[in-house]
Amino acid sequence: MDWDWENARDSLPLLLEGLLVTVELTLLGSALAYLLGLVFAMIREARIPVLSQLIYLFVELVRSTPLLIQVFVIFWLLWPALDIKPSAFWTGVVALGIHYATYTSEAYRAGIQAVPKGQWEAATALSLPRGRVWTGVILPQAVPRVLPALGNYMISMFKETPLLLAIGVVDVLARAKEQGAETFRVIEPYTLAGLLFLLVSYPSSILVRRLERRVGHL
Amino acid sequence: MIRFDGVVKKFGDHVVLRELDFTVSPGEFVTLIGPSGSGKTTILRLLMTLERVNDGRIYVDGECLTHTSKGDKTVPANEKHLREMRKRIGMVFQQFNLFPNMNVLQNITEAPVRSLGLSKGEAEARAIDLLDMVGLSDKAKAHPSQLSGGQQQRVAIARALAMRPEVLLLDEVTSALDPELVAGVLRVLKEIATTTDITFLCVTHEMQFARDVSDRVMMFDQGQVIEDAAPEKLFTEPEHPRTREFLHAVLDRA
């Protein structure tokens, strides 16, 4: 087995283009997951009859089925049913966002439950409006504690984006495959794609670990 | 000002309050004493609407707190009614429960701004006066974690007063404090009690304080008031054997 430096160099521009797509997917998907997860967590913790149970069922359903199947369901069933046709990229963002929202919602819930009951009681005793209890008292205490968990989910999501190859999202891995098909040499592009993932996720995980230490001091 | 009428409160099978009746007049300072688990704190929590009654009614300032009338029927009060009623009642907790994500000034101005609709300026002026009263004018920008327990509790008192409550509930407000910090908090409370016309309902184990500031002391046992008298009378010549036993136990300790 030999390593072709030329092929490696040639594949790099394409791979970097793919990496950009991967990063965009991750950032947008995470933003959706953070927002939606928070909504899920708040609805569940607010114990709204029926709605809270529905969210619980939905979260369990999504958490116990593979992401790939969810991607297919959204792409081949949901979009046609709604009679819309978002691109593969946006399908990916939605699928990653919803899938990870079910995980982030559990992280948020742990954070919310860690806020002492006395905080709720003090807020009630001061007749703070319900919405303000959340935004002014509970979430500012709950969210910082779960930031490391949220960061870890972003890293997991980043590593799972190649799955979206299945619906034709052109990310790093797709670019590697393309390059491989063109030159009939797959070692260099795939190895480089792997390295690119490593180059992004390893420093990120160090950052998250540092965040964990800081949160530990809260 | 406060009237309990046949109030029953159960936690599961455990009956905490059994058909409790009592009244507190406007401006009165009433202290509840009695063994732990006798339901004293539950009374405060019912008034603060942190718990709901199983039966009976509670009236505050002549208005029913626990129920509203719907046509000719009375139904348990909804959240909207409770929120209106809560504005007249303040509570100071054993564990202070200051908001750790806000500084002292924000802790005090939060509710007047968000709940009463005061402007930030008005609320801050009110907060500064109150901080002065509790002797913490220099701590407005401090965070709760930078304060001693006694200071935190004085901030919590200022926070409750900022809502200008008609009734103030004190739930063992010195029980979580180091002994040397208790006096400062009690001094502040005594001053408020003597200079305002707020109605106080106080649960405490500080018998000397109860004796000093109370207009009336109610001895509680097993969910009922077993003795209700002026402090001089109750502390010096209690009638009920259970009161004697209880006072004996707590006062001997000192």
C-alpha cells in the first residue's frame, strides 16, 4: 500500500469545501437542537396535561430509533406529505436538530431539576409572572450547568453528519467519495477526511472539558 | 386580616391540619410555636399558596384566598386569583432563597418591576431605602454568595418588603443561621414589626424573640391550636400540659 501525495494534495480543496458544509450543518443543527430541546424540557417540566406526555412520547420515540431512519422518514415521507421540497442540506439540519433536541432536552431537564425547590417557591411568593420565573430565575441557573453536555452533543452531531450522504448532502465524506470515484484512489481522500474530523473534534472536546472545569466551580 | 375556617391539610394519609380555625387581626404579630411536624410551617405555606387546602377556607383581608365563587357554587381558586391574592402576602424562608444569579439590588427590584409594574427607578429607590433599613446599604451590588447567612436573610426580608405586603410570613427565619448572626436579623424584624402596620405570622424557635415582639402566641400540636394567649401569659403560666412540657423542653436547653 502506498501513499500518493499528489492525490492527497489534489483532494484537499474539495475536502475543505465539504468540511465547510459539515460545519454549517453542525452549527445550524445544534442551534435548532438547543432551542427545540429547551422548549421540550420546559413543556415537560411545566407538567402541562397531555402536552407534556405527548412530548415525552415523542422524545422517547426519537431517542430509540436510528437517526438514519429519521432522515429517510423526513426526506421521503414528511416533506411529500407536507407538499414541500427543502434541499437535502436543510433536511439534514432539521433531522439533526430534532434528533439532538431529544438529547439536549434531557440535559436541560437535569439542569432545571438541579435548581433548588426554594427558588420556585421564592418566585411564587414574590408573584413573579410564570414566564419571568423561567427567564429570570430558573434558566439562568439551569443552563450554565448543562453547557458542557450541550457542547458534547454538538461534537457528536459533527461526527454523525456523514450519515446524510444517504440523502445526498455533499459533506466531507461525500467529497472524499467523489474524489475516490474520479481517481480510483480512495486511501488519500478518506484518510484526509478522517483527519479533518479529528482536527475539528479533538480541540473542541478540549474546549468542552475546560468548560466542564469552569462549570464545576459554579 | 387572616382567617382559617375549618382548614384540613393532608399529605397522603397523614393529616397535618385537622379542621383548623383561627383569626389574626390587622397589624397583629402572631407567633406559632410547637413541636416540629405539628403543622406550623404548613399554615404559612397554605397562606403563600405553595400548598392547597384539602378542605375548609382561608380568608385574607375578608377575601377568600382558597376559593372563588362561580355562579352560586364555590370552586377552588384558579391561578389568576391566587396570583392577585399573593401580591398582598410576603414570605421569608428558612433558607433565604435569594436568586443567586442576581445581585442584591436586582433581587429586591425584580418583583416590584415584574409583578407590580413599577419603573426601574422607583423600584431601585424603594430597594435602597429598604437596604438602609436592614443595614446593608453598602451591599447593593454584592452577590448573595458573597454575603453571610445573616446578611442574606436581611436581604430576603428587604425583598419581601419591597412588595409592600399586608401580611408577612416568617418561616423559621433564623433556624439556618449561625448563632452570632441571629440577633441582627431579629433586631431588623422587631423594628419592622413596631414601625409598620404589617400583619405578621411567624414560626420560630426563638422563644425570647417570640415573647418580645408577639401580640399573641399560639401553641400548636398535632394540627390544632391547643393554646392561644398573650406571650406573658403563655410563657409564664401556660394552661395546657402539652404547652408546659414543650416550653420546658425548649427553654431548659438554653
